[in-house]
Amino acid sequence: MTKLSPAAPTPDSLRAAIAALKDPASGRSLAEAGLIESIQVQGGLVQVSLLTDRANAARMEPVREEVERLIAAEPGVKNVAAILTAHKAPAPAAPAAPASAGKPVLLQDVRAIVAVASGKGGVGKSTVSVNLAVALAQMGLKVGLLDADIYGPSLPRMLGLTRKPEVRGDRMIPLPAWGLKAMSIGFLVEEETPMIWRGPMVMGALEQMMGQVEWGPLDIMIVDMPPGTGDAQLTMAQRVTLAGAVIVSTPQDVALLDARRGVRMFERTKVPVLGLIENMSFFCCPNCNHQTNIFGHGGAKNEAARLGTEFLGEIPILLDIRTAADAGTPIVATDPDGIAAKSYAAIAKRLWEKVSGAGDQKPGPRIVID
């Protein structure tokens, strides 16, 4: 007799499985209270978004956990992530800190988590993230590298990784490369596959890469953030204890204006800004060593001084940096004695001093923007 395969889960069948759970605030069922915002199903992976407000978030946490338990027991479900999203009623502008959000803090075995961010795309933030992570690993540290850019993951190409991560039980094993551990949504999908996801799906995927990956104890994790100030930034600020953020900019005024927005966002989420990096700072001719300031020079340094934070260093614009990244061989590893690698290494050393307390200097003051 042929054994029938279980029916694939659908949003309607999963909604029915959790509809009777009670809203602790009103006593009504989740369905009656209209708190099941969305249920997304893709190949056995399920994302549930539950509406709540800030005041009720802690009381909703057991409900969120029960939603995950019930849906995980449904036939055909391989993995499930339930998240609490802001209620549709007006809410305070400043997101709550991780401890007050009612959810467990993720990545507690990581000594320091540093977000590398920018206010806009095209400033070379991912290249900076990869090379800083490799430079930190070369210092003998246990390093993780998380690609939080769900829509445009670039770490697989820059690290030279094309295989999928191993799954043990319900946890993925990060891929090793260049002395560090790495995880990216790009490991799970084809390189040219567009991620056409709404915000809750993005937040759920990011939470899974933090909470359902066997990272193990790490000295430091570098998080390559997507450009802008959206869902991924808020998820990171709410679900992990960030040691701080590094803002990457190019020298021109337009990039610096966007960098200020990045600074503002982290300050509003109570994440300290560790400093600014000026990428593509100058071009050094490989033939005569003449320096040309293609995009201007020193803009990020001046901006750091204006904001009262530290200027961490400048990275030149070099063809070798780009070709090494495209080849999956970070310049820090392939040309450790070159000017670019030395620049990255100096910034990585200072960054570790700041987050570990090993440096003689104290971190710069918190930036407050009125």
C-alpha cells in the first residue's frame, strides 16, 4: 500500500491551527482580535507575524512561542519563525531596547557584535565588512560574519563560497572561510534569485540566521548591514546586544549626508556609534604612486570631528580591492603587505580595542543629534 505524503501546509490551515490561542490583553482569540497579521509559507518554511503593541509585547511572548510550537507540529512544516510586529495604532518613534522588547536576546555567546552600516548603497560597505572580518581573524580572534542584506547578499561571492550550509537537527552550520564563520541568505538561494519579500519575511530570515545557526562562542561578529535605515537595522537593534556600529562613507557630501542618517538611526535605537570609515578615500597610481582625490578627501574625518565620534581610518580606491572581492579572495588575505590590507588591519585593530576594552583610549562620546 502506498504511503501518502502529508499535505503541504497552507496559510489557511496554519491560521486555523493557532486561531484559538488567546490574546492576553483582551482575552479574545488571536483570530477574533485580528492579531494574526500574516502567514507566509515557502517550501515548508513558515513565517508568522503577530500584531502587538509595545506595552503588551512581554505578555505576548509566550503566545509567540506557542504559535511556533503548534505550527511546527503541523504536517509538512520544516521550520517556523513567529515574530511580533508593531501594532497598527500609533507607537513611540524610538524602538525598545532588546531587554524591553519581550523577546530573548540572540547571539549571547558572542562577546561583541558590530554592525557595519551606511546610509546609502554603493559606498563599498560589504567589501569593508569582509576585509575587516578577515583582518580580525588574522589577529587570532574567533570571528563570525553575518550578511544581513537579505535583498542583496554579496558575501557568498566575496568569500568565494557557493555551497549550501549543512543542517544538523534544526540548526544550520555556518560556512568556514578565510579563518572565520559566515552565514548569508545567499548561501540558500541561487545567486540571481531576487528576494521579493515583505518586511516581516526579511525580519524572520534575519532572526533565523542569528538564532538558528550554530555560531558557537565568538570573540566578535561583524554584521554587514543593508544600506538605509529599515527593517534589518531595527531587527538587529532589538534582538541582539550590539557593541556598536561603524558607519562607512565615501568623501563626497552626498554620501556624508546619508551617513548622518545612519548615525541618527543608531542613536535613536540606543546603539553607540564606534566611528566612521572613509572608503574610496583616494586613488594611488600603481605606476608612479601619485595620489588623486577622485571623490574629494577627508570628508568623513571632518564629519567624525563634527559629530564628536572617532575617525577609524581611510581605505584607498584600488583596482586590486575590487578584483580580489569579485574573485572571492579578500585583499587582506591575498596581499597582506599592500596598502589596502594594512589600512584594513589598522582599523580592525582599533575596532577590537574599542569593543574589548583593550585599548588605552576610551571610545568616543555618544553622538546626540537634535
